[in-house]
Amino acid sequence: MRKLRVNIFDDDVHNLKMLKFIMSQRDYEILTFDRPVVCPIYSGKSEKCNTVKPCADVIITDYQMPEMTGLEMLLHQAKSGCKVDIRNKIVMSADLDNKGQKMLEGLSCTFFSKPFKLKELLACLDDCETRIDLSKPLGIKRKEDRKPANIDIIYAYNSGGNIYKAAVINYSNSGLCLKVDTPLAERQSIVIKTELPVNCNNASILWVKEMGPAFYMAGCSCH
């Protein structure tokens, strides 16, 4: 079963460090950002969130940040159809101005005035966790941009083994997404015998998903 995930938005290094420590004690997967990002996982240009998987279970944001306030970020997320439950979004501020107070009234997120009491934050997280289903996956935070492709390749399980066919659906500098008609096993190593736009002669399978009869998708890391 996956871990809980929190996205933390704060440009104050000390506050960010404190929040990271609190969430690490609850064994959360933690993604941090020093400025507002409306969609931190899916970087498409669409004004609507057309994805099924949310980017996090809980979002914590400071109010005063570069470019836009934390509440303005949450409002943009709400308008775009963000899949994260608004009740699991937390805004913190030492001085909420009139504009922020009006925006807060229109959102159902939680607000904490700084300095806040730790027990109050922990109680809020307890409440958030009652609304989280860990059997449902989250979106994947990609470290690199993926380039779409449709490249037929051949591969083997070792340098002198049988040859199999696959298609590269997308790729980055460090990995590939493959369409295959035979199931692969996680952590399995393969040798790619087709020249690709990236250096990926040897790869390890990270995940496999059955999509239909004799149709599988597989993600692999190049090495």
C-alpha cells in the first residue's frame, strides 16, 4: 500500500523545514515547492484538470508567496477541477489581509493563524486522513519531461537471448514507457537492441500494467 502524500508550498526555509519534519514523523511522502504551482504533477497547458488521479492527499500552503498567494493558488486549482479534496487543503498565515479573508470565505479549506499549535495541526491531519483512500493511486511526480513517441524496438533478456518486440510510447533522458505483448516482471533487466533518441541500451523494469489481452504497458529505467 502506498504512503500518504503531502504537497507543501512555502518560500520560508525555516517554516518549510519545520513542516517537513512534522509530516515525516507521520511517514508522509513529501513534495515541497518554494512558490505556488497550480498543478505540481501534471504540467499540461489545459485550463481544466482532466486527470483521474490527484497529485496529493493533503496540500499545505503559506499565504504570502511569490507571484500569487496560497489562496489564489487554491482558487485556481478549484476552478481547474483539482482532484484533491478541498477539505484536505490547509492555508497558513501570520497576517491574513482583507483580500485573503474574502477568498477564504469562498473556499472550504482549513486556515491556521501563525504561530499555530502543533496539536491543532495534528488534529486537522487526523481529520484529513479519514477522507483518504490509500488503495487509490496518486499521480506520479516526474523529474524529467517525457517526449511522446511511437518507435518499434526489439529487446532481449540478455545479450544472447531470444528477441522480443515492443514499442516506445514515450521517453526521457533516464527512462522509457513501453507497449509490449508479453508480460515483463518488475526489476527485470532487458537489453534494447534498437537505436533510440536517448542512450538506453540496458534498462530495468520499474512497473508493469496489464491493459488488455496480450497488451501491457511497462515503465523502465535506463542504465
